[in-house]
Amino acid sequence: MFGSSNRFIRRTSIIAAMLVSVVYLGFRGAFTLNFDSVYATSASLSLYVAELYGCLLMHLYFFQIWEIVEPEPVAPLKNRTVDVYIPTYNEDPSLLRGTISAALALHYEHETYVLDDGNRPAVAELCDELGATYINRDTNLHAKAGNLNHAMGITAGEFVVIFDADHISRQDFITRLLGYFEDDRLGFVQTPHSFYNFDNFHGTLDYGRQTYWEEGEIFYNVIQPGKNYWNGVSFCGSAAMFRRTALEDVGCVATETITEDMHTGLRLHAKGWNSLFVNERLVSGQAATDVTTFNTQRLRWGEGNLGIFAHDNPFTMPGLTFAQRLCYLGSMLSWTTGIQKLQLYLAPMLMLLTGVAPVAELSWTLGIITLIYMLTIWTAVTVTSNGHGNLIGTELTHMASFWTQIQSCYRAVFKRKKTTFVVTSKRGRQTNSIRRFIMPQCLYIVGSALAIAWASTKYSIGLTHDLTGVLVGSFLLLSQCWFAWQVIQRSLRASDETEEIWRHPCALHMTYQIGEEDDRRVGTAVTCDLNEVGVGFHAFEDLPIDQDIDLTISAMGLTATCRARLCQKSQGLQSQSSRDGNATSYRYGCEFVEPSTEALGVIWRLCSDYATTRMYDQFESRKKHRDDSIEVQLATSEMDDERINLPISLSDGSTKYEPTVTEGITAHGCMVLATNCPDIGTETRFVLTTPLGRIAGTTVVTEIHQVKLGCVPLQLAKLDFVGFTGEGRSLLLSLCNASDQNRVSAVVKLQPPERQLPRVRPAILTGTLSIAASLIAIFGTLVWNQDDILLNFNQQATVVPQETRVKLASLLAKTVADPDADEQRIVRLREIFQNLGDRQSIGKLDQLIMDRDVTTFTAKFCRAQTFDGAEMYDRALPIYADLLEHVEEASDDQERNELFISAGRNHANRGDVARAVALFSRVDPLVVKDDPKLRREHAGLLAKVGRIEEAISFLTEDDDSEPSYEDRLHRAHLYASARHFDQVIEHCHALLTIDSEDPAVLKLLANAALGRDDFELAMSTMDRLVQLRPDDSEARRLHALTCLWNHDGERAMRLIEPILVANPNDAELQRSFVEASLLVDQLSPSQSAQLQRVALAISEGPNAGVAGQTMVAAMARHNQTESLIPFLTQMVEERPHEIKLRLQLVDLLESAGDFRSAEKHLNWLLTATTASL
């Protein structure tokens, strides 16, 4: 059990990870899915579904490990009968020997049965030799499950232990587990599967760092203990003890699937039987040695586990608790992750090949949220795994097995009735060919190289500008390619490396005798590796090879004596320096010659109980921190840096203690490991064999640490040297202080050689294929995208060669003729022709864009602008409205700002200036600041909606910089609109210093002067303007009006008359001419005639009111009575109620002697007056 504080941290991290995953997936689903096209939608949804599925499996994992339960050891039940089953089919008898010998040596009284489905006489002889019971049968029906059930029918033990053919059991296996069956409803107890061949296919091994990891670390150290809490432990096929009645209750071992273990455990739980997992390494077996055995094994496991759904679906099967259902679902569905991993592997590859991201946008927000999500998940996994998690190892295993898992899913669904039980080869490859096993990884590397080369080429020649997508996709692909490369390296290891029998690294005391009796040499050595075939050792004298040698190997109270043949020799150290002494060391390899049964039994025990357990003690010392760990004690001692293994013998005269090896040596003492050491304070004699010679003397025991190696209690003693014989002290000092090049620890320290993975063959294989794929991608990119390359290289060109024009014309024709032509190509082609000034080609593309219902953002934008260019503002309006609703889809900030500007101009052209101002205000201020023309346009729109002061402020807010000529002119106009005439005059004078003949400035200056009633300035300015532009009718008109406003009637009439002759119907000129005539005393004949013509025009015009009255005054002033009477008569008829006009007419009629007409009008006035009273 974990402490309360640890439990709180674990549960908090689990809850945090689950909540963060839900938030992350919610964010992904709500904001990041890409629905731009059918393909984008499918790619985005498939990746999202893969993430959802991974999150589901992660939640099931966290559920299973919510609480870790480690049962305390209990005393075994007494007087029970136990049967030990070792099912076998085609395993090598030499391998079986170790398993059978270990099973026979189990401490509790039991019967050992070897269940041989291969019917091999050699196995029967082996059983007879060792003392096990041999059982065979006539058929192989139902494979391993049938074999076990057959044995169940002919044996009668109350409890059944199952070991695989390669599982070497610890002696206390039965006694460690049997006590738990005091619970009458306990159906089975499962223990971990550990492996002794650490340099296996899927493990990660580093002797230097003392680390080892394989995928079972998580399952056996985290998941299975977690399942204890839910009573949902999985049966793993071996290293388990069953209650016979429980197996019989479910019809014995399940035979419907090829994973009888999981299926049987499921049925036991459904029947109400309890289960328990004891997390202690009680067996060690052989892991998959190469890619063929690894994938064959995983294919059977995956296919079998998924096949259970067809027979006993844990989600619907009666009898299971809800927690048990989730536990089994978590275990069984874990074999379906291959499809999910394939989707994750392919997503960046497809993104680079298609240019379509599986997310809406590769933004910093998405990256940060994803990073937080991943860090939270991995933190939770790290915390809950208690040091057994390994990100690199996990991803390596996924890469090695993803295709096999996909095959498992396919076979479980579509070929369930054709499944067969394939026994995993324990030594050697499953098949000679490895091509199909590494093909997925090779194809992935090749596909990644092709995708990266394709995307990089497109970016380098400007076909895409998505550098973020290229970098992110390439990084993800290269990361996964590293794992694929690792898988290929492991797969291409030489067959002799994977087929040879594992040599267990161990430093054991060994004595040897060699030579004939008359020349027999006796020596002491230390082993470096050991297995049932032979031993490697360090000796400190030169021994002849190809000779027999008698060996005695000792450790843990065990002794194996046998004969061997010296086969190999290599010199590890030779020095004759005055400082280091005469140091000599050789490494030998020898093969056992007809070892006895007893010797082989001890050797197997030493390999499994000592060598393998010592290695696990080193690997797990930092994870479990047990006080009885040898490695923990050594790591905290002063000899941690001096791990020198040399053979040593101790005796105190009356007692000769077990020979052993040192675990560390300094100039003051050493540490040894033995079953029985002298008591603390005891002075003993020692003999230490070293490369410099024998060192003898006396020691005293100063410390003893009680440690445990598996089930064997040992003592780790610290010995202090107190005296030496002969030159012992000098030799010891030379030994401990040897120079670096003759460092003794480099020779006699247990440092197993780590096999280097091959590099040349994998590099040639993947490198050749990747280079070929990259060249194909580059060439294919250039050929496939030659039209786009043409567009890209001429995007900014204003002049192109004739050859390029021909190509562009051809591309134009092809584009126009293609009803499905790419929208982006149309837009880019239009931009090129626009830069070239080819209006005819632009017209064709404009018509094409207007006729098509485009879908992409850029194409819609271009279509709207095309309608604007054709002054079809109403048709462009709804397109702009749609674009503004989806403005976040703009390719970049530039396109977004251009949209606001174009949409604003559209509204301005339609008369909705207020909306135009609102859109212009959304443009990036920096863009406006850098574009004076745009600033002036924006200010003009503000002025149009009456926001004159704001327009002036907007245009002058950057007064730190010198305004341009156009800016000054625009500011002057704005000041004029605001009637700030002084500022107008100031700006005009400044402008005239730059261009003294600008008519627009002169006109503006004259108007400003008039607005300020500065007629002198106005007249001088207009005189100058007319002098400069005598043919400018507008200037002449303004000049004439200025004279009028200056009350210079004579000059005004002279200037207005010719203009009026040219524009006889101009009402303003007519009115001005009449007003000017009132300022002069006499008219010239032409002016008088012109006045009469104006009178006629006014009388016939629609607005003769005020103008008519002024005309009357002018005609009266210049005595044009004959013309005035008809004019007034007509005006009175049109406006009979204007009394003043009628009275004027009466006076004129009386003056002319027409009293009758005058009386008529007076009577009308009298009648009208009487009626009003």
C-alpha cells in the first residue's frame, strides 16, 4: 500500500490529467477542426477521433491504477497438495532442463508434471533423469489450453501452478503464494513475468546507468497491482497458482481463443472468484529475442485478446462488477492502439504532402495548450508509474508493434475462425525472413523522407508560405523516424546474436585446476558471465587454450563442479611499470564438458536466483529503495566508486568461510557478500587474488548488513584490513592507485559488454530508400507543379519575355476552359496579368470569377473586388458580408486589412459612408500610418459623415514627421470644410512655395480668402489663376464671382458675359449677371441685350421667385420698361398673391398710360383685400 501523502499526490495527478484531457479535447473539437474541404474535414476528424480514442484508453488506464494494492506476505497453508504444470511443445530440452530443475527444487511438497504436446522421447528421458512426471497425449487439440485441461483430468492436486517452458522459478514460489488461498473464494494468484535475457528485442538496456526497461514494467508494477483494488487481476498464462475447484467451476482452461489465459481469468471473475497479484519476481523467463518472435508473440496475444469479445464480451457478460468490466476493457482494448498510432504517425506526413493541416490553424495557442496537455498527462503517468514509466521505451514499443496490432484487429474481426496457436520460438528466429516485419517501419521512413522533401521543395520555390506547417510536420516525422530507425536496427541484428544462449552477467568465485597430475596448476578466478553451456571468467595467469579445465563455482552456499574446455582467451591487462607493478589479467571463455545433472541444476540456480536477481536488484534499486537491497547498501557505502570484483577467501583458523568475491575494494578494506560472514569484531585471515598477485593478511569485520537476494538471505560485510603478509600492503596500494591506462577496475569490475546495434546495414537500407524517395519528391514537385512555379516566379513581374507570355497565355486558356480550375490559380493568374497591364486577359479572368461560385476565402475576396471594378457594388455587397463574418479565415493580416479596406470602399460607393468609416477603423493602425493615401481616404470618409474635427485630428496625429504635398493639400481641404480659413490659407501658402502654379491650391486659397472676407487676397489670387490658366472655365467663373462679391460690378459683368454666352442656361451665372448689373449705372448694348435674354430665361424657368424680383430691380434700374411690363405681367400671373409685384406692375402700366390694365389690377387688389377682412 502507498502512504496517504503518496496516495493523495497520485490521485490528484490522475484527476488533473483527466480534467485537462477533457478540456483539451473540448477545445480541439470546438475551435481547431478543419472544415475547409471534404479532405480537410476527413483528415481533421480522423485525427480527432484517434485522440479521443487515446484519451478513452488513458482514462481506462487511470481507472485501473486508481489505488495500488500490494498484499503483505502470509504464511503458507499446511498439508495441501500442489501440482506444478510445465506445458511444452517444441522447446529445446536443454532449456526445459532449467525449468524442470527449478520446479523440482521448489520448497513446498508438490508434484511436477511436464506436459509435452510434442511427444518427444528426449523430453521423456529428461523427465526420467530429473525425477519429473512426463505426460503426453494423442492429439494437440486446443494447443496449450487443451494440454493443461488434459493434465487436469489425470492429476488431483488441490492447487495448480503453471509455468511456461522457459520460466525458471524461485524456490519459494509455492510458499510465497499458498497462504493467500486461505480466502476460500480466491481463484488464482498471479506473479510478474520477468526476463533474464536483458538484451532482448524490445527492452532498453544500459549497464552503465544501471537501467533496464521493457513494456512489462508498467503492466506488472502498476496496472496489475492496481487491479488488485478492483479484484480484476489478469491471468498471464504462467507464473500463477490456481485453486483446482475454481478452474473446474469454469470448465477448466478456456479453449475458444488462442489467449486462454485472459479468457480463463475473465470467466473466473464472472463466476465470482477472487484474484490477487503479488508483485514479487518469482520467475524469470526469456523475452522475445528478435523481431520475428516479438511480432509473432504480439500477433497471437492481440488476436486472442480481441477474439474474446466474440465469446465473452466483458461489457455484457453477466457476473462481472462494473469495475471488473472496465479493467478487462482496458486490457483488451490496449491491443487496438495500432490503428490509432498509425493515424498519429500519418497525420504529419499527409499534412506535408497535401498542404492541408488536420487542424484549422497551427497557432501558438494550439501549441501551448497541446504542450500543457502533454506535460500534464506525462507528469501524471510518471507520478503514477512510481519510476517504472519510460516515454522513449513506450514509443519504441508502439513503433515496433503498431502494424502487428492492426493485423491483430483484422484477424480478430475477419479471420476469427482461422486462428491457430503459434508457439513462440524460445531460441532462434520464428522465421528466416524479416522483410515483412520491418516493412512498415521502412515504408514510414521512406514516406517521411518523401513528404519532407516534397514540402521543403514547395516552400523553397515559393509554392507554399506555411513555414510553420513544414517545420512542425518535419519535426514530428523525424521524431517518429528515429523510433522506426531503432526498430530497424534491432531487427537487423545478426542472427547469431539473437540465437545464441543468453550469458548471465555475474561475478562469482571460481577455482580451477588444469594440466596433468604431475604438472597440475591450481588457481582462483572470478566469473564474468555464466549459462548452462559455459562460463566466462577473469584469471590472472596465462592458461593454455583448447585444454580441459576443472572448475568449481561458488555462491549463495551453492557449489557447481564440472569440467570445461577452454575455447577463447583475450588479454585484458598487462603492465610492468614501476608504479603499477606486474599486473596481468586474461579473459577466458570455456564450454562445459558433459556436466552432471546436479551441476547443471546448480548452474541454473546461480543464473536465475543469483545473476538475474542481482541484475534486477541493480536496475530497481532507485525505484523501490528496499533496505535489504544489495545495490542500495553498496550505493550508500564508501566503496560505491570502487566496485572491484576479485576472488577472496576468509578463515579464522577453525572455520573456513564460504569463498566469495569482493563487491568493492579500497586501500583500507573491502566489502563481501556471503551467506555467512564472521561476526562483527572477528579477526580473520584473508587471501585476495589480484592481477598483481596474491595479497594475504588479516581483516576485522566492522559492519554487517542483512540483505536479501530473491528468497535467499545474505550478509553484506565490510572488512577492514589490519595486517598483511609479505608485500601485501604494497600490492594493495598499487592495485588501488593504478594509473588510468592500467586501471584494474576496468578489467575486473563487472561491466557486461553492451552489444552495439548495427548501423551500416540499416543506414544503407533506409538511406538508399530515403534518398531515392527524396529525389522522386523533388522531381515530382517540379513537374507536378510547373504551372504554379510559372505563376510564382512571375508574381511580381511587370515585364516578361515573350516565351513566358506564351506560357501564361496557354495557362490562361487552359484555366478558362476548365470548369473546375483551381480558384487560387485564377486569383494568382489575375494578379500577374494585372501587373503586366493585360486588360484583355484580366477581363477574361474577371468574367470567369464572376460566373463561378467560388468557395475559398481568397477567391471570394477576388470575386467581390471584381464586381467592384465593374461598378456592380450591390452584387459585391453580400460577398463582403460573408467574408467579414469569416474574417478569421484570411490567410494573413495583410489579406485581412485589404478586406476591411475593399469592403469599406464598397459601402462608400453605395452611399453608406458611415459603414465605410466603421470598416476603415478596423484596419491595422500601423498599415494606415504607413500608407498616406489610405490615411487621406479615411479622413475624407470621416469628413463626409460630418466628423470634420476627427478627420483633421486623424490626418494630423503624426505631425512629428514632415507631411507630404498631398497630405498638406488634403488637410487644407479638411480645414476648409471646417471653415478654419486661417489654417487653409497657411497650408495653401506652404503648398504654393512648392508649386506656385497649382490651380487647385490657388482656387482653395481664393475660396478661403473669400470665406475670411479678404477680397484683396481673393482677387489677387484669382487674377494670378486666370493669368496662368486662361482657358480654365472654372477659374474664370470663380474670378468673375470674386469680382461680384468684391462689388466690382463693371468688371464682374465684363467677365461673366462671355461665360454666360457660352452657358446661357446656367442659373448661377444668370443670377450673378443680374446682381452685377445692379452695381453699374449704365449697360453696354450687348449687356443690355444679354440682360433681356436672362429675363426671358428667368421668366421661363422653374425658380423665378427671388431671381425674378432681382431681375425686376435690374430692368427698372436700366429703364427697360418695354421689356419689364411683359416680364412683370408674366410673374404676376404665376404668383398672383405677391402684392408687391402687382403694385410694381400697376405703377409701370400707369407710367406707360395703360390705365385700363392698371385699374384691372387695382380692382383685383381691392377684392382680395375685402375678402381677407
